[in-house]
Amino acid sequence: MDYGLPSAIRIETDGPVRIVRLARPDQLNAVNEELHLGLTRLFPLLSADPDARVAVITGEGRAFSAGGDFDLLDRMANDRVLRRDVIAEGRELVLNMVRCRVPVVAAVNGPAVGLGCSVIALSDVVYMAESAYLADPHVTVGLVAADGGPLTWPLHTSLLLAKEYAFTGDRISAARAAAIGLANHVCPDGEVLSAALAAAHRIAALPRQAVEATKRVLNLHVERAVLATIDFAMAAETESFDTPELRGNLDRFLRRSPAVR
């Protein structure tokens, strides 16, 4: 099946498993418009692929994803139409992941920050390299944390821990993520993709209807939680683009770095 996605996402076929690679390695897979659109389109296409049983998602290079590209955030702060469109696309991305037919196994090969962290929070099984970490720095940048992390972390871990990491944006090491329920397994660096693929093929060999319907049963809990909060969250994030705190942080970060770290 031809997915027809932007070049920032590469799809490989491994029997019944689809390997999804975030493919902006020189930018640490920071999420620009192309990658954001590709992620939004990806999950309905996986659902529509009749031969896909499981997907494994990972990053090329040193990172899973360094988060939001600051050039995109800067243009969103200055262009209300672009802001509206990207945030609406973000809502669609979250729901598309929640409703995806096939199980999604994350192979977190390096830092997963911002939207990268959200993709992990919305995945079904998570393998992390020992040196990888999660972080959601929305609030520290000056944005409301409106996507996968704060929407779903209370289902994975305690509400107190979800609040702490959403407020502070602190890094969550792989070991800590596994201990508090944000990851399933920690692997030696260099082995995370092979471990995730082994799990994916194990799941793919199980009875298809039983796997997919069981995923849907479990994700109904996620979907209800998301629908209860996402519209307020997205409206609040839209408003936060107009704050002086965000503007000041964007100006500082743009002088230093092209992506959220």
C-alpha cells in the first residue's frame, strides 16, 4: 500500500508489521508542518492498510523527536490562520492515534520531547533505550500542554505525577518512565528497535479480531478522557500563543536552537 506521506515520515514493510520512521534526523526529528501533517495522516492510513497488523514507530538518528520546531511555533504566534489550522490538525492527530485500528509499539531510541512525548503517551506499548528520556516542556515555553501527555498521563500514572511533569517539563529518564507506568520496557541503547519489532511480531501472530477489538476496548477509556478535555485544552493553547511570556521565550530559543530540547 502506498501511504503517500511527506518525506519526513518513512514507512517500511516487515511482513504484517509497518515500521514508521520519523525522518528529519539532522533536526532531531523536530516537528515542522510537514512532519505534523504526516503524523496526522499516518494513523488512518495504517487502519486502512488491509495487511497491517501492528506498527512500530521510531526516530531516525539520535532522537525520537526533539519536539516542536521553533520556526513553526514562531509563525503560529504571528499568523492566527496558521495557528488555527495546526491546532485543529493536532486535535485530529490525537484522536487518530486513539482510534487507530492496529496496535502501535513505540521504540524510543532517544529523547522524546513535546509532541514526540505525546506520541509515546498515545502509543500502546513503549520500549525505551536506556539513555532516552521523555519531557513535555509546553508550560516552561509558555504554552498550555494540550496534547497527548497531560491528556493521557493520568491514565498511565498518578494524577500527582502527571501534574508535576506537566508543570515543570522535567526530563523523565527511561528507568523512571518504566517505574511510574509511562513505559513498558527499558533496553540497552542500540537494541530498542529490535526489541520493539520482536514484540510487534508477537502481537501480529495473535488472532487479529481479538487483538484489535481488545485494543478498542482499552482505548475507549482513553478516548473518553481525551474527549472530556481536548477542546478546552486546544482553546487554551490557542490563547497562550498571544502571551508575552511565549513571545519572549520564542525570541530567546530562536537565537539558540531550531527545536524544543
